Amino acid sequence: MTHDFLLPGLPKNSVLADVMLLIIAIVGTTVAPWQLFFQQSYVIDKRITTRFIPYERADLVIGIVIVIAGAAAMMAFCTAAFSGHPEFGQFKDAGAVAAGLGKYISPVAGVFFAICAHRRKSHWAAAVSLSTAYAVGDVLSVKPLPAS
């Protein structure tokens, strides 16, 4: 039994399964297990005590606001750029979005989007590698080298 009924307030072709898949995808790419390993190990490595919790919370809130603002701006920009074009809602990856922006906005916009998407992936790869090193070090009780 499927629940493909329309949800009030959503476009006519939206079904609950599609909306739930989108929500799961956004949460799954935002809250990742490696982030938990990284944050826990980072706190231990930097010897952060409870007196620094307000600063850590502020840092977290500022980061969340910046990421959400950037994502909202990107979605709004792409929605405006592709509205009324046949590709609207049909992109499968960031490369296709960059090509579409280059086609409908300007080649510079497409290149800028591609660079930003690539930098995001590069930062992700570095963060995952670092959190893996932290987790392995914690499991094996390896102490970091003292700073020189």
C-alpha cells in the first residue's frame, strides 16, 4: 500500500513519498556520523572545558546560520535562473546545474557554481579524513604529537 496522496500547500504533482525522500536526503547529508566523531575528538584534543560551552554554542549557531543562508540563496538563485526552462527540476548532479547556469545566466555563473561545488567536496573530503584519524586515534588511545 502506497501513500501517494497530495499534500496541502505543495505543488499538484508532489506526493508524500517524494517529500519524505527530500527531507531524508537533506537530513542525511547534514547530520553525518563523521561530524559527531570529529566534534567529540576535537573537544578532547583542544582540551575544551565546560567554561567554553557558550563559545562553542555560538560558533555552532553562526555556522548553522551561514550554511542555511547559503543553501537558501543557492536554491532561490537556481529556481529563478531555471524557472520557465525545460530543465527546471530535471537536474541530476551539480555538473548539470553548472552547465545550465552557464547556458541561461552566463558562463561565469556556471564556472563559479562549479568551483563552489568542487570546494565543498574538497572540504568534505578533508573533514572526513581528519575525523577518521581522530576516531582511529581515540580507539587505539594514540595521543597527538605536542605542538612545537
